[in-house]
Amino acid sequence: MSPDEPAAEALRLAAISPDRARVLATKAEQSARRAGDWAGVSLANRALGVAAFQLRNLDAAAGYLRTSVSTAQRARSPILVAEARMSLAATLVMRGSPGRAINEIDSAIEDLDGLAAARAMVQRATILQAMGRDDEALDAFRHALPRLRRNDDVEWQARALSNRSLLLTARRSFPAAEADLVTAVELCDGHGLDLAGAYAKQNLGCLKATQGEVVAALQLFDDAAAAYQRLGVQVGSLLIDRGELLLSVRLVAEARTNAEAAIRVLQAQHRDMHVPDAQLLLSTVALVQGDPQTALTAAGQAVRSYGRLHRANGVALARYAQLQAMVAADPTAVPPARARRCADDLAAAGWIVPSLEARVLAGRMSLDRGRPADARRDLALAGRARFAGPADRRARAWLAEALLRRSEGKRRSASVALATGLRIVERYQATLGATELRAHVSGHRGALARLGLRMALEDGSARRALAWAERGRATTLLMAPPQPPDDPVLAAELADLRTTMTDIEQQLSRGRGAGELVQRQVRLERSIADRVRRLPARPGAPPTRMPAVRDLGAGLGDAALVEYLELDGVLHAVTVVNGVARLRRLGSAGQLADDLAHLYFALRRLTNSATTRTVGGAGAVLAGIGQRLDELLMAPLRSVLGDRRLVIVPTGVLQSLPWSLLPSCAGRAVTVVPSATLWHHVAQRPAPAGAAVLAVAGPGLPGADAEAAAVAALYAGSRRLIGVAATVSTVSAAMDGAAMVHIAAHGLLRSDNPFFSALLLADGPLTVYDLERLARAPHHVVLAACETARLHVIAGDEVLGFAAALLLQGTNTLIAPVVPVPDAETVSLMNDYHRRLIAGRSPAEALAGAQLQARTRGVIAGAAAAGFLCMGVGLQPVPLTVP
């Protein structure tokens, strides 16, 4: 055995079995010193440093690694110096010294090549990641991984993939992140890399938590914790991750325990980079618990921690969080001057909108304390920005001006200021060509529309409450729909994406890895989104204005409109019946989110894995929640609504409520639409001149072909596309301007990016981007595809998703489910629906009748049918040609 072999073996074991490595390295270091073997001393100290790093003793790790650098220099070995600096850099970044860490790693890279250089590149990427330089980190991982694979370096491959997954998760590239982590776990499990495997499982748990898969995330966190315990390692970041997950499901006490433990562990290990994250978690949990003092203390600690790391932007935002904690603790004890200073700091850090918010907060605090002169100064200062600068800044400034005028009793003038701010946002929206950008820009409407709504509710005005609610609701769907030009690059990228996703599915079905293909999917999706975001605005009329209540009433005829409003946790409803608007306070909205979560769970339980035992339990849950929601949402309105057909405009979490589960809506014609203005506007559109009917069956759905055939047989001259004929290009061309389209296919809901939500056809996904390329939307669409009616709610009541895209493009009415639905039950429901449609019923009436009939076939059939919504106009018969 050569003198250096024990030290080299200790270094190999350091990341796998730190305790064994320490014993071996200590002996090797002593032996090498006696022999004057400074290269061996350097290797042994590096092994001791890496082992101490893995065991979370960063002070000891830094000492060993500095010794490794100095003894490698004494041995006149540039390679050993560089490798020691690599390990030292990792320690320094975790101790909160990223600048020194990047200097060490850059010095190391200069003296390395080949495999060693690839490892250093991974280390550099990890440091850049900790510094928030994500694009550079991703680029470094991209260059390093091919070299690591060529050299079969399993340990560093796993490390690179696991760390890269965090970047991808932050960018909501979930499939790519999961592919990285699955590969990392497989590599670790196959080569005995227990510690690296535990890290990968922790990161996979974070990914699952981000996607809302709570049970899977908890299991992965438990697996990682057990591995850490076996290895004698405490990992503070796992405590943070678990705490955030527990908080998301409102297990608040356990979340607090994890946050407090994370702070203790991270501080003891001097892992300063993560300490402020844990402190902010504790502050958030404490606020939820109604413990403002702890929230305030933790927020203050986060401010100081970010300050020590010289992260100026983080300091400014943490101070803003501290201010919010102070207000929650005791609004009367916080001087408006504190909010003013916070506004100044945020502005200096470049946070313009938070700065304006803090300035407005200062003005509101002054108003509450009867200091109108101070309030005027604050609000007037904020209001100065209303004539120049970015649109979001001017909109916030007009809010300040409205608050000022309202405080002076000038309510009409305040409404004018709010309307002016909204017009600025609308004009800005009109300059954007991409639906995604328009929708997110609408977030600037929120505070303006809410203040207008607040004043209308204070005055008890149903008409004005309806008008202000509409000003902040689904405005994107009222603008001229985007229609990408005939761009050959965009068309080629969409086609490439379909091919890539098909190849991924084939690889996975064969039990093979698809990492490179997933990366290609990520790159294509990013390129497509970026290309569409650069689209110019489409010329056309400005957004449609809300019709007068009398015009709404005329369009409704004998039907009734119900528009739900939520403000300060209280639910209200405006009804329009016979041209008369009425306002009604309904009650607290606090239980809605929990009720709907349980409702969706029960529906999925019935339709996906129902047994004799679960049918009864889940059925009882559905009945109970349906009755409770009915008492809140419909019972107070019964005397006004009677048994009329309903046009329902939901808010927030109600956007995807299966309304037929409410006793008052069972068997009743109900159509759901994101805004009353949209309903009235679409109802005025003429029906298509032709009467083409298209029936489509996607792949992998056992009953799809039979369903498409049955539907096609009901309509004279219909066209059927099944099997390999049902490609995206063929289906898109046939959809264009059709009277009716029925598609039975797998639905792909993408919460990370609603524009890649899709129907899976023969050659891949038909996405929202494909829908936007249609010249003429189909008049009536039926989607027998899981969750395609689910709307992604952003910016208050702006909505995105597959259903929203069809309504934006001009589809009159859409029938689709908000939950996964079983293929077998759907076939019968759809057949019954179309027969009623042919008999002259409107879509809303036909669906209501088919849902009632499904209940006679059992609880499961009834639950599957209840998952479908009628969206859009809904109350007009569809012009069709039948045998």
C-alpha cells in the first residue's frame, strides 16, 4: 500500500460514511506527518474537512480544509491545492461567505482540467445557486454533467442533479426537476451513496410539496430523516421544508416546532445562509397562530440575519415583513414614520411597488389616528407618481389619491380616481399581446377595484357593487384574443414539443430514463413561452364595458344572474332578476377553501378508487358539504331566484365548484361564467353559418373510440377523428369554426404553467398555445377530459387555463369536468347529454338532466356526472343538424 492510499480511501468515504472516514483520516494524517508526506497530510485533512462538513460541523471543516490548502502548497501540488479549495469553497458558502467562496472556487478551476474541473464546476454552480445567480448556476450544471457521465462519476452526478432540481423546482419546471431527482435517487441507491440519496429524497419531497402532493412529500421527508438519523447527521433545511409543508396544511403547531428546531440547528452549525429563511418561517407561523410578539421577534431576527449576509434586497423585504408583523401585533403602536422609513428603504432597494404600498400604509395609519394633515402628506407624496412612470406605479399612486379624496368625504371624486387608475392598467394591458402577460398585469387592478367595491358595499348599492366587481374580474377574456402570426418557428417548436413529449412517454413506459428528453421539453416550453410573450398587441376595440343592468336583464329573459363577491373574508351576492339588481350579504367565506378541498377529495375517492366502504363515506361527505354550501350560497337568495335558470359568476375558490352538488342546483339549468360582462358579450355573438360537428378520440383511453363513434352517429354529416388520424394539426383544422366539437381524451392540467395544459392527441398535446392559433373558435365544445374545466385563478378573479382559453377565443358554451372522471361512467353521461341537446334543450338544461339521470345509476355514476360544468352562455340551444 502506498503512503497516500489510507488518506485517499478516507477521502472516498467522507461523503458516504463520515464517521468511518474520520477514524481512517486521523490515522492517515498522523502517519503522513511522521513521514513528511505533505501530499498525504493534505489529503487526510481534506477528508477530515469533508467529513466534518457532512456532519454539519462547519467550524471544524473550515479549519481542516485551510490546513489541506496550506499543506498542499507545501507539497508543491497545484492539483491538491485546487481540490482542497473546492471543498473549502463549499464550506464558506454555507457559513454565509459566498464572496470568499466564489474566489476560492475560481482559483481552483484555473488549475484543474478533465474530471476534476467538472467537479469544480458543480461546486461553483452550487455556490452560484446559494448566491441567487440561478441562470449562471444552471449553465454550470449543464456544462459539468456530460463530463461527469463520460467519466462515470456517480457521486458527483447525483450531487449535481439533486442541486439542479432545486433550481428547476423554483422555476416550476416540475417534470424536469422530478426527472433529475429520480435519476439521482436511482444512482445513489445503486451505489450505496446513503447521504447523497437522503439529500435527493429531501429535494424530491420539496418538489412533491410544491405540487400539492402532501402525503408523498411527508413520506419522502420521513425517509430522508431516517437516513440522516442513521448517519448521525442533523439537517436544518429538512426542518424548514417540513415546517413549510405542515403550515400549508394548517398543522400550525407542528410547523412551529420545526421552525424553532431549524433555527437552533442551523445556528449551532453556523449555516448562516439558511438561518433567515427559518426565522421568516417562524414569523409567518406565529402570525397564523395569533402570536404577534413571536412573529415580530422572528421578523426582526431575519432582518439582522439578511444584513449580515449583505443581501440588501432581502433586508428591505424582511423589514417590510417586520413592519407587517408590527401592525399585526398592535396597529395603534406603530408610528406612521416607521412605514415611511420602510417605504424609503424599499424604494432605495428598487422595490417600487412595495414602497408605494408602505407609503399608502403610512397614510392609512395617519387617517386612523385622526391626523389628516399627515395622511395628506403621505398620500399626496404617493399620489405624485400618478402622472408619470410605469403603469403599476401610476395605478398605485391613483389608489393613494382615491384614499385621500375618500378621507376628505369626496366619495364621487374618489371613485373617479379609482376609475382613472383602472384605465391606466387597461391601457397597459392592451399593449400586450400574450394572454399570460395581460392576466398577470391585471394584478395591479386589485386594490383599486377592492376600494371601489368597499365603498359600494358601504353604500349598499347593488349596481355599483356589481360594476366594481366586474372591473376586476376576467378582464383578459374581454380583450381581443391573441392570435399568433403564422410563425414557422413557433409552429416548428410546438411540433417539436409534441414529438418530445411522446418520446418521453415511450421511454418511461419502457422503464428507461428520459432526462435529456425532459430537458429538451423544458427548453422548448421556455422558448415557446418567451416567443409568445413577445407578440405585439392585436389591434382591435378596447375591452368590452359592463352592460347596464337593464341590458343584462333583457339578455337574461326569465333567467337570473348571481354574481358572488368577497371582501375582507365576507361573502356577498348581487342578483339580477327582471332587470332589478339586489345586494345580499351571505356570511363568512372562511370555511369555503376547506369545504372545497374535502369535496374534491371525496369526488376523486369515488371516481378513482371507490370500494363498498368508501362509497358510503365519500357519498356522505359530498352530501354534507353540498348541503352546507347550499345554505351559504343559495338559501339566502331563494326568495329572489325562485326556480329560474341561473347564470352564476363565481369568485376565487368558487370558480371550479361543481354546482350540481348543491341541492338548490340539482336538476336546474346552471351555466358558470367568469364575468357577467363576458356572458353578455358572448351571448350577442351570432351562431356559425355552418353546422359542422366533430367527434375526436385521443389515445390511451379505453372508451374514447366508442364514445366518439356514438356521438358522431347522432349528427348528420359529422366528422370523426380517432386513432392516428387524431393529430393536433388535423383536429385543430377541423375545430376551426365548427358548430360543435366533442373530444374524449386524457387531459393534462399544468398548475405550473396553465398555457401548457393540454388534451393528449395521437401525436402529443394540444395546448392552450395551439388553441390561440385558431382563426375561429368552435361554437360549442364538449371535453370528456379530466379537469379541463378547472380554472387557474390569479390576480383576484383573473382566470387562465384550457376552458378560459376557449372562452377567450370565442367559444359560446363549454361542457367539461373540474375533477378527474372515470372513462366508463363518462360514456353514458355524454350519450345522454347529446340526446337531450338534439331534442332542443340548451347545454345547461341538457347537462342538468343528464346529471340527474346519472344519479339513478348509482353513487359513482352520479359523482362522475357532478364533476362536469356548463360554462359560458349555456342557456341558448346549439344550432345543429341531426338525422
